[in-house]
Amino acid sequence: MLFNSLDFALFLPLVFTLYWTLSRFGTRFQNSIIVVASYVFYGWWDWRFLTLILFSTVVDYSVGILMSKETKESRRKGLLWLSILVNLGLLGFFKYSNFFIENFISAFTVFGSSISISSLNIILPVGISFYTFQTLSYSIDIYRKKLEPTKDFVSFCAFVSFFPQLVAGPIERATNLLPQFYHKRTFNYESAVNGMRQILWGLVKKMVIADNAAVLANEIFNNSESLPGSALALGAIFFTFQIYGDFSGYSDIAIGTARLFGFNLMQNFAFPYFSRDISEFWRRWHISLSTWFRDYVYIPLGGSRGSSIQNVRNVFAIFLISGFWHGANWTFIFWGGLNALYFLPLLLAKRNRIHTNHVAEGRIFATFKEIGQIVFTFSLSVFAWIFFRAENLTHAFDFISGMFSPSLFSFPPILDKNDTLICLISIGVFIIIEWLGREGQFAIDNLLNKWPRVLRYAFYYALIIGIIMLAGEEQEFIYFQF
Amino acid sequence: MRKFILNCLLFILPGMILFGWFEMRVRQFKNVTSQRVEALSEPASPIEVLVLGNSHSGDGVDPRQFDMHTYNIAQGSQSLYFDIEITKKYLDNLSSLKYVLISMDYHSLYFTHSEVRDFMYSHYYGIRYKDQGFDRSDISLSLYGYGLETSWGMMNREPLQATRGWWGSHKKTLTEKLTAKKAQQRVQSFDKMIEKNKDERLYYLNKLNDFIVELKSRNVTPVFLTLPGHNYYVQALDSSSAARNASDVESLCKKHDLTHFNFINDIGLPDTIFYNVDHLNRTGAVLYSQKINEALNALEQH
């Protein structure tokens, strides 16, 4: 079920009403409604994959309980490895089997022998990369004794399958989300209104920005060999906004929806395109995944402690794994590696934590220096996204060589189209609103607080009309494939 | 929570009222299809000749050129399925009906339906493709049928006036589209469809057979019609598919003693009568409608 679909527009009010009207029956009842709603939500795509979620849930629930009873360290470690192997095994099988088979065949071909193995016809279950990481965090935190295992199976099911963030995050930590299922939620008007506001802004990001930018980015990337450099540069920029609008839009809708049910999910995007360097970008982009890798991969590897060589190794490890997490394609791995290269100089010069506040905090305008930093960081991201979007590495390199040709300075033919201009204007207005609201959790979080109600409502109506009039061709959320 | 729900309802109420009004306007908009439905629903309809088919006969048969009262319900991407179901639905009203012209084109036995247009048949004629159930356009014609952009456009224009169901959309010749390459591309798209839907052929032949039996039982004569194509188009047709089509139509004609007005092999036709490689323009429609009229008159006297 897509967030920007009629199905969800009917599903959400129905579940919301049921949830709150029946909440007098207690926490367990609330959780049960969430579990049923989440399974319906997920089963809407393919009910067969519900068995995978259930299997993952049962394994980690049992591992958690067994681990808490076990005193012997080696056995506790064994149980942790069982959870890791089951979760990563499922992920590996469904997501990476064909990648390994194809590369295995290619490697043999390079050495002159040929083998015949057919790739498997595997459908990737939606959201598997997200919920497996979420359940893994539970097992690891219990192993580290940061979290008490739950004995409440319904709460655990609700934690694993919580529908707002089940298929594309934020990847919640058990330490944050699971305890919220232990207590009865009571309705909070302010929080619900804020949730609705965040859903609205998420829909704007997805339907106005991402879906329109997607049409243009697709057109340019699919015809890159015949377009001038200027059009290719524009295509890379459109994709940059497509992926941001798409994914952060999804996160906003997820967080907003969770608020309607009395839950607080972590912020997943904090205006990353206003970052002043690449390390700030990575503290603001897909925060739930970045911090997951930081806590469960980077720090256990030694983090930024140790020698420079160890630092380099750890940075590359985390970025390459992050790239590979996104998809079974060398383009993602290259994208990860490129970001590691961007990040390393800052780390080695110990300048990776100099921008921890909001840019131009308390001011409307940024300084020229800040603008320069933002434009430079944004350009690095745009360049890296080319690898992320390209079909394969050859396509990416051809795209880049086409882009950096003399035709980079020609008039891009795509600018002749009305759709392109409308999309560019929408992006322009969007950037302004995001800039003005950059100190909140999302752009229109605090921005409207001081406005009179009439103006506020007029603004909401303008956004809704904007969605209706400017909505692009419906596209599935990009991160569903990851 | 009550306050929240109330405020949400109050917030969406103006929008809902506006949208409801918009939806009503879209539903009441008189387009060619709604005009056709009105004509077909008329009890004791004066229609004597009914023209079925897709855009080939939709563009190419001008009812004004006929001596008998002729009505054209052919529509772009209208499959045999809808041709037959629409006619069957209104047969009781068509008490003067003498002839039904069934357009038989290169792809007719293999074209099932156009999903994006199914809502029109469902909304206006009340007919669903193979009785498919619920469609989202039932909830909102503007959102899930026409789409908002088209619906909005409908608000700002006068309804198109069809003459006996026909509005002859193409006046000009698109000379840049009258090329061998365009013809090959067009035929290739049909060939793909034929390959994909090859199993539909028997279904449609059986459906046609039953339809013919029903028409004949009401003293209505079905006549097959194949309009001409540009030379480039005719040359690009796959000979085995064309031969199989010809044989299928011939079998039906023999079995039920029917006539096939087949103009596909007319050669040396001027470019000026075509819109593109497989559609006549208004000039071509007048010319060929007169020919069909003559042939029908001959059949009537016979």
C-alpha cells in the first residue's frame, strides 16, 4: 500500500478511528490493532512475504529471551550470531543472490573458463532491508545489555511490523521504539496536528518534487548518449531532488503517521542539502541508517580511534557496506566508495565535526562563505548521485564524460519544455520553504506557529492545491527497492 | 480526539464541497460518448445502419453520406468486445436497425481492451471488460477516470457536437507521418499485440459467431468492413497474419452468408485522403462512406 494512494487514504482514517475509539481496552488491544493493521498494510503488496516478517519476528523474540536467560558468554554470542545469520541470511538470499551468481560467472569468464549457472527468479520482498536491520538492532542491544528483552510477543510483533515505518524506515532502534509499545498511548491533540502537518509536507515532497523530477531525470538518464552536457547536468540535479523528495517525503509521512498513533520516531532527514561539508551531509541524510552503521559497524571496528590506516579502513568499510545495503549493483558500491573519499580528508584533518549546528542559525540569510560551502557540498552530492542512478558503471562514466564536455555550456534543450520550467520553479519554491524552516524537525514544523489561523489554513490549502495541480506521474518510492 | 476529528472534517469540508461540485460537472459533461448513449437509449430509434469499430472506422465512416439513417459508434481503441456488448445492450431499442457494419482490421481479433479507456465504457455504457468488478473511476471520474488535467480542461470548453455519433476529427494529412518507416512502426506495434494476444482469436471468433446469430435472428444483417490503408501500411502488413485474418472473415461470411466490404487492397490512392498511414481523413471518409453507401444500397436491393 503506497502512502500516496487512495488505498492508504481510506486505510489510515479507518485504523486511526478504530485505534483510538477502542483504546479504552488497554495497551495490548492498541498493540494488537497495530499488528493487524501492519500486516494488512504489508500484505497489500504480497501477503506471502508476511511469513518472512513473522519468521524474523519469532527468531529474534526467541533469541532475546534465550539470551537473557543465558549466563555463559559463548552461548550468548552463539545466539547473537544465530540472529545475525538468520536476518542477514534472509537479506542475502532475497537481495544479493543474483548479484553474487552473476559476479561469480563473470569472474570465471575473466579467467578463461565458463560456467553455466542460471540466475534465480527472486522477488525482493518490500522493506526487507529495513525490518531486518531493525530486528538486528534488538538482538545486538540485548547482547550488549543495553536493552531488556521483551516477553510481550504482541508488542514485539508491533515493533517489528509497525506499518508507518515498516517498508522504508526510519530504521528504529529497539531502545527507542519498543518501550513505546509498553505504555498505553493517550491522544495528544498538538502531536496529532503536527503529525498531519508533517504528512502534508511529505506528500508535497513526494508528489510535487520527487514525482515531477523523476520524469525529467528518467528522460535524461535514459537518453544520456544523445543529450548535451548541460542537459545531463540538469538530469543529475533533477535526480538529486527526486531522491531527496522521495525518501525524505516518505520519512515525513511515516513519522507524521506514527505521531497520529502516539509514537515518536527518530528524525531521518535534517535538510541535508544545506550541509556545509560532506560529514555534515552524512549526519543529516538518512540519519537512521547512518547512525545504525555508526553504532553497529563503525564503532565496533574501532571508529575514529586507532591509527590513520585503521581510520581509513573503517571509513571505507562503513561507506562500502552502506552502498551495498542500497542494492546489489556495483554502482551503489562505487557511490559508497566515492562518499568515503569525500569524507576521508575531513576525518584525517579532524575537521569532520566542525559543523554541528544549523547553518546560519538564528539568521535568515547565510554568509557568502556558507553559501559557497553549501554549493560545493551540494555539487559533490550531485556528482555522487550519478552513480546511484546509473544503470551500471559504464553508463555512469559515459554520463559523466558527456556531462563534462564542451556542450556543458550550451543551452539545455529540455529547458524548452513547460514541464521542466514548472519543475524548476517548484524546486525553487521548495528550497525557499525548506531554508526558512530548516531549524525545525521538518520544513513547516515551526514555520507556521506564529501565523494567524486563517493564513495557516490558506497555506495548507495552497499546498493541497499544489499537490493536486502539480502532482507528477505516480512513481513507487525509490527506497522500496532497497 | 473529538476536537481533532472535528477540526479535520472542518478543514476538509470546503475542499470536499468544491471537489463534489467539480466531480458533478465532470460527470454531467456531454461528450461524444454520452451523446451516443443518449441516441442509443432512445426508444424506437430511427437508426438503420450502425457502424462499429475502432479509430479506423471512427474516423473513416461519415454517416451523413448514407441514404439510410446511419449512426457511428466506433471509437479509438474500441475492441470487438465493446462493439458487440454495446450493440447487444441497445438492440431492443434499435427497432429500425437493418445493418451493422463490423470493422475488421488487421488487429481486430487480437485487441482485447485499452485499460485506460475502460472507465468510459463502464461509466457511460455500464459495460465492463469481461465483467471486471469494481473500478476506481466509480468513486471519482475526475480523479481515476479522466484524470484531473483532462477533467479541468473539460470545464473550460464547449462539448464537442457529434453528428450521428461522428465528429471526423482529422481534417488534414500529416505528410510527415506518411512514410514507410512510420507504417512499419505501426504494423510492428500491431504484430506485437497479435503475438501477445494470439489466444484471443478463438474467443473473438466465437463471440462474433454468437453475435451474428443474434443479429440475424432479429433480421439485422451484419456486414464486415475493412477500410483502406496507405500503400506503405498495406505493404508493411505481415502476409501470414493478413491471410489468416482474411480466411477467418471469409469462413464467417460463408457460414452465415455475409458480405465483406473489403477496401484494404485498393491501391494507388492519393495521399490527400489519409490522415496517417492507417487512418482516413475527412476527405477520405466522405469518399469511402459514399462507396460503402453504394454497396449497402446494392445489398438492400439484392
